[in-house]
Amino acid sequence: MIDTTTNDEAWFYAQAGQRKGPVSADKLSELLAAQTIDGETLIWRKGLADWQMLRTTEIGAQLKDTPPPIAPNHVNNGLVWALAFAPIAYVFVDVGLLTYQNSHPGDDTFFEAFLSPLSWLVPVLTNAVLCLVDTEQLKRAGYSSGWLTLFALLLAPVYLFVRAKRLRQTPTYGFVWIASFIVSIILRTA
């Protein structure tokens, strides 16, 4: 398909750290309706000095009936703080599993087959659930989270840093996760 947008009508938008476009204003409206982009998406066209949030441009007039996202300082950060301290909690899962193994010395087959995988399965599933529930919370607060969900499923610490950037917050909970992870390694080797 050939884009017939003239240079004066050509819009560019930022998505996942990449510049996309040129597209017409109608195409931006379609992307907005499909929730591929939102009012916080950075857009630019010839004549603008710098990238602007879609909400602040003439295309943002379509958002008049849509409230802006909740201020980041009013978004509940409880889940991400739980996630930040989770690596230390997982040490207790390992201790419980080792205690069981030591108190049942003849059950090595049962332990290897069923309980041993819990030492990595519990953290992976717990991290994913906490991150996914948090992304849903962010959606309800007005922040699109399409690509954020991908980070939620892949790596918890990356999710924490990307989330902080998206909400324009200091990534303190990301640094706490790193510190918790280091402490958990120290506790496991002790």
C-alpha cells in the first residue's frame, strides 16, 4: 500500500522507543481508536519544534471525552513494592523445601520430581502474576500497557524500571529488587 500523505500532512509517532510513520492524521485516529496509541504517545510533524504528547495536539481533540491518566503519585505501588522484596521471600521457599528434604531423607525421588521444581516455579509464577495484575491496574489508571505486559512476563526487574519510566517515577523499587536479589543470593550461600 502506497502512502499518499504529503509532507505537510505526515505525522510520526513514537512506539516502544522507535519512530513510526509517516502516517496521515486519519491513520493516527485509527491507531487511537484501536488503542495502539493513546494520549500520552509522542507525535511529531513538520512545523512542530519538538515531539509532543498526542493529547496536546489538534489530533488530541478526539480525546476530549477521555480523561487523562491518573497522576503517577496516585497510582498504587503496593504490588511493585511486594515484587521488589520478593527475592528475599523466595529464600524462605527454598528453606522450606530443604527442611522438607532433610526431614524426609528417603523421599529423594519425590523431592526431585515434584518439590525441587518449586524452587524456580514459585518465583517465576509469582513474579508474573504480580506484574500482570499491576499492568491491569495501570490500564485502569489510564496508562496503556501493551508492551509493558511483555516485560511483565519476561523479567520482573526490567518491568520495574520500564514501569517507573512510563510513570515518570524514580525507579527506587527497581533498585530495591536488585538489592533484594543480592541479599537473597547471600542468604542462600550462608
